[in-house]
Amino acid sequence: MAVEDKEIILLKVSGHDKIGVTAGLTAVLAAYDANILDIGQADIHDTLSLGILFEIAAGSSSAPVLKDLLFKAYELEIKVKFIPISIDDYEKWVKSQSKQRYIINILGEKLAASQLAAVTKIMSDQNLNIDSIIRLTGRTSIVEKEQYPRSCIQLSVTGEIVNKIIMTASFMEISRTLNVDISFQEDNIYRRNRRLVCFDMDSTLIQTEVIDELAELNGVGDQVRAITESAMNGEIDFNESFKKRMALLEGLSEEVLQKVAVNLPITQGAHRLMKALKYYGYKTAILSGGFTYFGEYLQKELGIDYVHANQLEIKDGKLTGKYIGDIVDGQKKAEYLKAIAEKEGIHINQTIAVGDGANDLPMLNLAGLGIAFHAKPKVKESASTSISSLGLDGVLYLLGYHDRYIDMM
């Protein structure tokens, strides 16, 4: 059949969602040997919005199919609208699919209209068009108060970005002023096939800096905390700070380590995240400037595959203030991430790194997706993505998982 002998029609359907709507309408189209060129559906509060773009022989076939679709719509108690599409417009639409595609996630305890308006305004200014919007978090009650409120929507967008630097800076400003996290990723094959997730330990997997706790128990808490803060902000070299802090731990009893380990404050959402990652076949690792003693404890608690951290030197039941082996600094973390990926046969773009401090930046920048988690300002500015409003399970939304896929485990 020649092109000029065809008609293209967009069927737009709205009304109360019910079983059998799509089946009934497509049965009518099938009776007239129509071809489905595109189809999409959204359902909000049991209200259906369905679109079917179909091709049919021009002339005598098109009028009867429209009439029968109207009868079927009446029978199903839905509303339909027909929009004719020219061949030229259709072909332009087909060619537009070669545009760059991106995924934008908006995360927070709740989603306010002001947040969505600000984000989408920036997208519009940057020549990005929204193709679809999906809610990844479950429905929330406005009557019962949730213990862990969270909201995330995922926007699939296309277009040629006008200025990525300006767009990123604008997203960061909105994130800071409106208390919302905004993740921007290229929608490529790697985003859909992440296989390795590497975590910093202190202030990421756990809500404390272990070395600070050990220092407190050794009577040098203020001194060590000041050095830790300076190192995490990138003000002093990590290796230098590590040696200074280690020396201040000299004489601490080994028994204290066990007491600290069993009381580690594991970050909200960590158990949920690790359970999901394990269920869906991801490899996980702790890459930490902290200590293997505590990393190995968390490895058993959370089911983590790899641990690389610093090893304490212990003699006669007490810390010597020294360490065994190389210091695991920022560069070492990046090296371990690369080595694990190679061992597992995973492309570096299929990896994720999560951390909060300046010494995490090398691995955050190396990984296919680097996530600054409740991070220091310098780290948030340098990382490609950040999460500050939710717990660690917010990582799952950046991977595209809906709550129903997480909670079914």
C-alpha cells in the first residue's frame, strides 16, 4: 500500500479506569487491520489517560473504524477524541527519537508544586522536553503520619541541552533552597545495567565517624574531631590527618572496639537498600578510610561482598597508634573500585560510588554514577548527583526501582 493510501490517527482516551478498556478498543482496531504505531497510558487516582497512534487504510476503512470506536467508548463509559496526523508530522516525530535522552529524578520527603515548577522551568529553559513522568514511591496517606516519609518521581526527557554548566548550577541552587534532591543522568545502556555499588563507611553507611568515637573513649575526642572535620572538608591531606589521628589512639583497649562495633548507628534505609541490591544481583563493597574491624562487622550485618579499609595495629590487647599496610585514602578507594569492577567483569560505567567526604571524590568521579550522600558542601558541588533529603535507600530510586519492586522481596 502506498503512503498516500494510509491515514494516521491519534486516539485519545479518558475516563474512569477499568478492566477491558484497552482490550475493547484494540479489538475494534484489529477488526479493521490497523497497525499500532505508538501507545502510552497513565493512571492517576483511577482516572485513565490512554493514547493510541494507529495507521489504517485511507478512504472507506477510516470512517467505519471511527464510528465503531465511538460505539465501544459509549459501551465502556469512556471519552474518546480523534486527531488526524499528517505523514510529514509523523515522520518528523519519528526522526526526533534520535535526540539525546536523559533521566531526571526529583526526591524529597514530599513533593511540593514549587519544587516541580522550579525544576521543570530550568528544563524548559535548557530545551528539554518531558516524554514521561513516573512516580517511583508508593501512595502516601494524608491522614496517617509516616515514620519515614519519602517521595520520588522520575522524568524521562529529550533534547539538546543549551548549557549544561548553567543547568547543573541551577539544579544545585534549587536543591539547596527548596530542600529537594535532583538527579540528572544520561539515559544510556549503562544506566539501566548498573552492577556494582561501592560505599564509604563513616557518615555514609553509618551515622558516625568511628575514629571520633574511639578518640572520645581515649580522652582525645576534641582533638581528633577537629582533624577529621578538616580532612572531610578537604582542608588538609587525608594521609596526614589519618596519621595524626591514629597516633592519638595509642593505648586504647581492644575490648572497646567490640563495644563500639555492636552499637554502630547504621544509616536509615541501609538495610532496605542492601536487601534490594542483593536480591537483584548487585555486587557491593565498603571502600573506607576507616577500619577493617568495623567494616567487617558491617559486612556480616548487611551482607556486603567486599571490604577494603585500614587495618589497626594491636599489640598486647591495645592499639599502638599505628596501622598495617597502605593507607586507604581517596586515590586508593578509586583503585579498589576499578579493581573490583575488573575482577567481576563489570564495565566502569556500570558502577556506582556513594560517599560524603572529600576523600570520596576520586571514586565518585570515577564511577558511572557518583552519589554525594548527606555530603559536605565541597563534595556536593563536585559530585554528579547528591542525596540529602532521604536515607540510603534513595539510591534505589536513582536506579529506577519503584517501591513495589523493593517491597515485594
